Amino acid sequence: MLTVEARSGLATFQSETVGEAWPDVQDLACLAHSEVGEFQGEAFTPNIPLFLNMERVGLIRCYTMRQVCNLIGFGLFALLPHPYHPAKIMASSYVFYVMPAHRGRQAIRFMDWCDFMLGLDGAVAVVRTVRHGLDYSRTLKRMGYVESETAYVRRLG
């Protein structure tokens, strides 16, 4: 995968492969899990082979936000055809996380850059899920996102 880089203040934004980014991403992914993960309190056991297989067939994108060489944010997005409109590619955020000290304008620029990159890859829309523990829906609305649905989770077993 071609690495594309953009600069925003002191941070750089990159498109990286999951394989090359995971050694850095795993610590931040664990932080994201503990802050807003679906199964908080349970062991963090990401399915890396799944992500690598999805990447191999072109269904996932990994974007990173770094300051100097330190990872300060990342996003993983699935790129899939819409089930009722197969000619339209939808991007769906699996996880988008920026360290608390770097949230704000720079994080918004990173989100905007991710959306731009997804558009270059053919996405016609981006779906982001906002957790109650970290609700940034006002920011998304200011960026042009519209509320589409409300999701509910019911634990089985």
C-alpha cells in the first residue's frame, strides 16, 4: 500500500498497512478499548489475522496520526459495497482514536483527512459510530455528518 502523508501543525497523517502500523497501534487500540470499547473489563484480544486478511483483499484502511515518530491517533475503516446499492462503496469506522491530549482541532483535521483519503479510494460516504463514553457527535455535525440511526446492543449470554 502506498504511504500518503499530510502535515497538520506538528502532526503528520499517514496511510499505512495494518501490518506495518500494528506494533505502534496496539497500545493505542488497548487505550481505546479501555475508554470506549464495547466489552470493557474483558481482555483485549484483537483479531489481527482478520484485519490482515481484509487488508489483503482491499477491504480495510489504516490511517495514523504521528507527532515526531510517536503515534498519537489512528483509524481503522472498512470499505464495502452498500448491500442495496452495490455500485456505492461505504466506509465504516471500526475504531477512531486520538489520545486525549491531542483532541481538538488537530483531531478534526485528522478526521477530515481520513474522509478525504477514503473518498480517493472510492467511498461515497463515511459512517462513524459515537460511543456514549466519548460523544463527539457535535463535532461530526459541524463537519457535515448527519445523524442516520441509533444503535442498540443487547448482550446474549
